[in-house]
Amino acid sequence: MRLLAIVAVLLTASAALADEPHGCDKFAWSIAKAQELLAKPTPAAGRPADRDGAMAISLPLKPLAEAGLKLPPERKPAAPNSFAGSVEFAVASRTATYTVTLSAAAWIDVVQDGKYLKPAAFTGALDCAGVRKSVKFAIGADPFTLQLSGVTSDTIAVVVTPAD
């Protein structure tokens, strides 16, 4: 009976992945610039990042319990041994919509003024070199924290760019 349950879970997971689009041309918007930037990330600095700097960041991650996130992930990671981390972004001159693009699968939380921001749009695809998902957020001018969780490795590349 237990084996049957495991098989059912694996089949469900396989079906879910089969529904995901494959290839870089399957994203809902162009990810070409983000893909170019994610190919050469810069190590995260000890100071707030510039959201308008058009620079990918290589973010080191820790187990969730050790990551020191401002708020717990809005969605609990599926894998208990996954990794998490965050990066602070500086004040901007105005409110704008930004695109957060990741090199690997992860849950994205944008925290500003102690609250989660809701995503405005999402796109993702499998089998695209260096890019897994891209999410748009309307972000105020105040500083914000980008939190990533549910990552299967201890590092991830991320780029935040003004949305087209």
C-alpha cells in the first residue's frame, strides 16, 4: 500500500513537470537580457543592491533554519533540507514594476515595509540555459528585501531589472 502511494506521488509530480513549458522561447516575456546577465553574476556585496543596476547577483544560501529571513517564506518549502537566503535592495527614486529572474527554481518573496508584495505576473520554463523563472512585482521606492527559499543548491543567481 505504501509503495502504491509513493508511485502515485511520483506520477503526479511527473505530470506536473510535463505541463511545464520547455525552452527559452516559452517564457511569457523576453528573458534574453536577464539570461545574458545571469551568465555572469557578481558575488553579493555587503551593502544594499541597486535595483536599477542591471547586474546579476550570485547569492550564497543556507539551510532555511539558518538563513535569517525577515519573514518566514510565504509558501513552505516542499523539501525540508532546501536552502534559502536574502538580499537587500536600496531606495529608488520612484515606484516601478520590476522583474525578478532566477537561474534555478525557488520561491520568491519580496518584503517591503514588513509585508509581502504580491506578484503581478509569473513565467517559467524548463530547459532554458541559466534561467528557470521570472516574476514581476510592483515595488515602492522604499528599500526592500528579496527572499528566496526552497532552493535545492547552496547558491543561486538572481537579477532584478525594471520591467519592460
